[in-house]
Amino acid sequence: MGTINAAISLITGALDADQAALDVTSNNVANASNESYTREVPNWSENQPIYINGEAFGTGVTVTGGVSQRDRVLNQRLDQQQQLSASSASLLTALTTLQGSFTPASSSTSTGNIGTDISNFFDSYTQLESDPTSNAERQGVLSAATTLANDISSTAAGLNAQQASLDQSANTVVAQVNALTTALAQVNQQIQSTSPNSDAGVLEDERQSDLSQLSQLIGINQITTEKNGLSVTTTGGQLLASEATSVPITTGEVGGVTHFYLGETDITSALASGGGQLGGILTARDQSIPTTLASLDQLAYGIATNVNTVNNAGTDLDGDNGNAGNIFNAPTQVAGSAAALAVVLTDPNKIAAAGFGKGTGDDTNALAAANLATQNIIGGDTPSNFYSNLVSTLGASVSETTTQNTALTASVTQLQSQVNALSGVNLNDEASNLEQFQRAYQAASQVFSILNTVYASAINMGVETAVS
Amino acid sequence: MTIEWQEQLRPGVALKGIVQQATAALIAMDADRLEELALCCADLNRGLEGSGLDEESARALRSAASDLELLKCILHETRANLAVLSRLHTMRIREALWLGGRTSVESRNPGAEAFSLRNRERTLEYGDN
């Protein structure tokens, strides 16, 4: 070292390094609007010094591309929170729709209000009790019964339709999950073959983008493997993608709804508790709706069986004792009672208002039917209270899920801002870097120019010596 | 740390406002604002100790229950995020220290390094002569 040639070589390297740093910064600026892009910083690497007579002489600097500014732990935490947030968001949407199927008992709206229907039905028996032979009052009972049965059965039909719609949504989400795990396996393979020991830059961005999308859809665990590989499992531990191989989720129908499988294993319930959009959808489909529907069935079954029993215990207007027949269709089991509820009695004379064996003008049986309103005949509650509890339980679930969803969204916001600060392109920073590298480039050029002059002088000195 | 509305409004209403603002500050991880609000809470407590709770204040306090529940949930989530964020903070401090050390030996700025080496070479060339 210590020669002009060495200095020129060194400064040429510096110019190259500055140029490479400018390229990295330019690439950052170009990708400023690209959400999946991760900011890169130039990887400056000092060249090995040369030692002459024990003294070290620097040999300049090299830029070996850009290094992506990412933190895998932070990204994984964000993915986890996105899974929970997406799950609560889709559950909240389903619960809000479910809640919309029920008008609160306190509402003043009468149309489709099961709570009002229940009151009106038992009130119609109170009216009949005051005039047991009145055809108008008998028609009133049948009319109130029909309204109640129609509202309960149409609400049950609505719940079944919502369940079918969620089932279809779950299938759509699973198709998206399968496409993403396939893409993930392909990126894994590319990363492992091209960057087994270092950050894969754009490919790593692509993999992170796939993982982020996957986290919106399904609950996953990420396991890093050898040579920069990655395995992805469901939160229940079933393999979805292992390095270059993906395992598709398959479907099959069980009890009228779609179940999901990995290999031979039914992972439906694990997916429901796992998170992501799918978790919320399956929780609503398999838990929230069936629970609500079961309560509605219990209500329909309780009202129908008790009212039918009372009607068959009295004397109708035709004088038949204990043989008036059913007002509602007789349910054989609780399940399905709500959807099937209907009024089967068409003749108002067959309403048994009189007590067994008493004259047709008696009102004992109508009173017994009216009193069902205040008796704990459904799950230890009166019909109105039972329905009221059903609606308020649903409201509490919506409220709880809303709070949970807001908190999880806040958590995602906190993490996302950290990811943006670390990995996002800040144009002010990049402008500052451009300025810095440009000045460094100009300085190196100036050095190069000076060295060139020195070199020319040295050559001329040689020429002058030779001439003289 | 006096806030106009804190003095003017009733304690229950003020609490609801504080809780909502604390929730927003917590989401934004605005520590300064959270400290301000904590001082507001202390002021509010002192005010309540003196005056006692009337029926209206108690009702207003109950109305803040859902906001408090939300704040509690966000606090829980933030606490769970802290392990990751602390790790990131440590990483940044380490990086800043490393960059500081690097700047002090004037070795990574390519231009400065080139000038420095050029001077060394010049000295050696002069020495050779």
C-alpha cells in the first residue's frame, strides 16, 4: 500500500459502495407505497486491512446489498393478534345479525316481536275467559296463536338460513387458506434454495405477506426450520405447510354442516377455537346459533305441549270432554320444535274454555290456559321471562364481543405502528439518506479527481527526469 | 395538571371522559398523556373524598363501567404486547449505542474514510520521498 494506485483502487470501491447505497435507498423510495415491502438499509462492510511492517492500512468499504429491517418476533406477535382480532370481528358480525333476528321484549314494535306475541296469546285467553262462548274471542285466541307460531317458526328459519350462510362462508375461507398454504410452500422452497442462511429480502416479504393474510383467515403457529424454512400448523398443532410441502384442508358434511379435515382428523372444533375469520365463523355456526336455536326450540316446545295439554283437559263449545284436540302441532322432541311450530286447530269451537265435564259456558279451562303465562313452565321460567332472558343473554354476548374486538383491534394498532416504524419506508429518512450518500459520492469523486491530478504529476515528473 | 372540563363537570362525567381519553392514549402508547390523566384521577379522588357521592354522581360513575371494562381489556392486551415491544426497545438502544460508537471512530462514513486514508497515503508518499 501507500501507492497512488492503491488509493485510486480504494476510492473506486468507495464510489461503488456509495452508488450501491444510493440504489438501496432508491429502491426504498420506489416501494414507499408498497405495504408488504420491508425497508432495507445498505449493508456496509469494511474491507480487510493490509498490514505492512505491523501497521494496518485500510482498504476501503463495500456495500453488499440491502438488509431488510424486520423483527420476526414482532411480526409473529402481530400475526397472533390479527388472528384473534379477525376471529372476534367475524363473530361480532354474526352475533349482530343473530341479535337482529330478535326484537327485544321491551320494544314497542309488535311485528315479529315474539315477546309481545307471547303476551298477546295468553291475554287472548283472558279475554275468552270473560266471555267463553264468544266466537270473536275464540277467533282472537286462534289469531294470536297463529301470529306467535309464525313469528317463532320464521325466526327459527332465519337462524337456520344464517347458519347455512356461515357454512358457505367457512368453505370459501378454507379455499383461500388452501391457496395461501400452497403459495407459502412455494415461497418456502424458493427461500430455502436461494437464501438458506440470510434474510431473503423480497421473498421474505412475500412469505410474511402470505402469513399475514393467513392469520386473517385462520389461527396458525409458525415454526422456523433449517435453512430459513418455515412450518405452519393450526393452533391445534395440525400441519398446514412444512417447508416446501402444503397439506390442504378437506371438507365433508356431518349433520347438515361442513366439517373440516387434515388427513383423517376432524379439525372443525379446533379451527373454531383457533382464531382468524374462520374461527369466528365456526364459533357462530356451531355454538352461538345452535345455542340460540335450542332456546327457541325449548320455548316453542314448552308453549305447544302445555297449551295442548290444557286444551285437551277441558270441554269445548261442542260439548266434547277431554277430546278437543291440539291447538299447536304436537312436537315429538324439543329439537326442531321452533321451525315446525304451527297452529293445527281451525275450528274455534274446539277451543276448550270450559272445565272438564262442566257446561260450555264455564271458563275454568280458559283461566287455566291464561295462567300458563305466569307459571314456570319453560326451563324454570315463565314463557315471557324465558324469552326475555334469551334476548338479554344474546345482547350480553354482543356487548362482550364488542369490547373484546375493540381491545384486540387496539392491540393490533399498537403492534402495527411498531412494525411500520421498524419496517416501513419513511420518506423523510430516505431523503436524508439520499443526501448523505450523494455527498459521500461527491467527496469520493473529489478524492478521485485529486488522485488523478497527483497521478498525472507523478507521470510528468518521470517524463521530465527522462528528458533531462 | 388542571383541565377545564375536569373542574366544570361533575365527577362521574369527568371520570368517563378521563377513562375514554386514557383508552385512546393507551392505544397510541402516549405515556405523557397517560401520566397527565393519572394526575387528573388523583385530583378527582381528592375532590370526591371531600364531597361524598351523591345519587347523580353514583349513577354517572356506573355509566362509566363499560368504558372502564374496555380500558381494562386494552390494558391486558398492551401488557401482553409489552414483552415484544421491550425486546424491540432493547434492540434499538443496542443499535443506537453501536452506531454511536461507530461514529466516534469515524470509520463508516465512506467519504470521511476515503479522506482519512488519502491523508495517510499522502503522508506515506511524502515519507517515501
